Amino acid sequence: MSKIALQQNRSLDVIVLGRAGVDLYARESNKDMADISGFNKFVGGSAANIAVAVSKLGGKSGFVGCVADDAFGDYVKGYMLAQGINLDGLMTDASGSRTSVAFTEMKPTDCTVLIYRNNASDLTIKPEQVSQAYIASAKILVVTGTALSTSPSREASLLAMEFARRNNTVVVLDIDYRPYSWRTDVDASIYYGIAAALSDIVIGNREEFDMMETVLAPSNKDDDMTAKLFLHGNTQILVIKAGELGSKVYCQASEKFQQGIYHVDAQKPFGSGDAFAGALIWTLVNDGELEEGIKHGSAAAAINVSGNSCTEAMPTKKQLFDFIKANKQDLAVRRK
């Protein structure tokens, strides 16, 4: 398996663009929202989760986004700084927007998540706040797709991707599709298509790729056909996640493989995708091969869903490798 060509003379391994907010997780497991006595507070949001995942593994993360000029915004910034994340691209908005907040049950399935994103601060980031020099300081730029859902964040995201292309920074699109953030699937399909064309690597699940095909191929449910639709131009790699069925990976050079999962007792259904992306990216920036990165991503996802948060449940390098060593027999790889 070939490695991803990266610019090595960069001060940051990865810059992640998107939302950073507050997650309030139920203290008790397997209880309905009405019966929960209280919540534990963590930093969350898909982009923040990925940045933390890379940092906890020992990578150098940076961040582009926006939080509110309030106590929650200060909490998010303080936590991310404590994790060693460079925040030169994190803005503070004083217009009255609010850092997003999520309340969650702690259940492995049928888990209610209530997200408060009215006038969300992360969507107020403006194109003029995105620095080309900052984007050029990273080996990889990760854009999480919710940032594409509305202006001015949409334009800021696309500009950051264009800056990355101009400066040979590898672009990763983590689809991160949240239907409530979009007017219609047609709108989402159009802008995700534009973003995918600017990306070297696109990561998503089957439902997210179905959305992306709303305009191009609305009746398609076939992974091989999805690869034919999106693997051209800048896009070199497609990762299609399928939950308990593992992941299918397609490369523009006609190579493809399928990877299984590590089986654990899940405490919650969220966080695994961000852990997967973080470990994959960390592997690639450390000169690892794609197949190795997918294996690390699968292990990190399993570790995360067996924890009781997203950011704090991201594994360290030692935890990741100890887990893989203890579960060697659990991961199946099939080449197709």
C-alpha cells in the first residue's frame, strides 16, 4: 500500500476546521433523559474531537473555528490549549452568537442527543479570518462538513481548502452530515460535491454518501459506484464507513480493501467517527501506510465508544497500541 505524499517541513501535522462546543453527558448509563440526575461537562464537536484525537496520540494539531465570547467559549479554549492544540486560527465572536451545547443520554443504542445550535458561533467564522499562511503551516487540513452548511462559514471553509491546494497541504473532508443544519439534501449535495472535488481524502458513512449523491445518482446504494463517482481529479482516497461491518477503502489507483472492526462493549454511539479520523490522520502524518491508518482508526473508534465521553476517551499512543496488541485476532482485512 502506497503512502500519502506530505510536505514534511511544516510546523503542524494537521489543522482541523469546524465546530468546537460543549458536550454534557449523562452521569448515569442506560437512563432516559427524564430520569437523569445530572451531566458531566466535556469539550466536544467533531472538529475539536479530531484535533484532540491527533494531539493525544502525540501529533501537533491546530484549529480553525469560532467560539462565543462567553464562559463556554473560554472553557473550550482553555481545554484545547491544555491539550497542546495551536489556536492561532480560533476566533472569538462577540456578536451574540453562542457556543453550541449538546445534552446526551449514555446508551449504546437509541441514544437521545439534544443539540442547541441556534445562532451557533462556529458558523460565524468569516473568509477574511482564514489565514493562508496558517493553512500552509500544516501537512494536512481537515474540514468537517457541518462548516459548509451556511454562510459565512461555508465560504471560509472553501477558501481554506483552496489555500491548502495552493500550498500542497493535503485536504481531508470528513463529511459530518447533520441534516438539521441544511435546508435540503439537494443543497447539501451541491456544496459537499464542491468540497469533495477540493479534497484528497473523503471520509463518510453510507448514509452520508447517499446524501452526496442526491443530485448525481439519487438511486445509487452501491459502494463501488460511489467510488467511480467521486474518485477523480484531486480526490485520491474514499473511506466508506459501515459501522459494525467495518470500512471499505477505495484508491484512485484502482486499489481497494475492506477492514473489519474491533468488538467492544459500547457505552455510546457517538465519538467513534472522530476517533477513527484522528488516528488515521495521525498515522499518515507519521509516514504510516493507509492500511495501517485504517487499522489504527478502527482501534481508536472501539476505544472511544467504550468510554464515557468523546474528547477524554480519545486514546494515547500507548493505549492505542496496547489495545491493538491485546485484540490481534479481532480485526479482519480483506482485499478485493
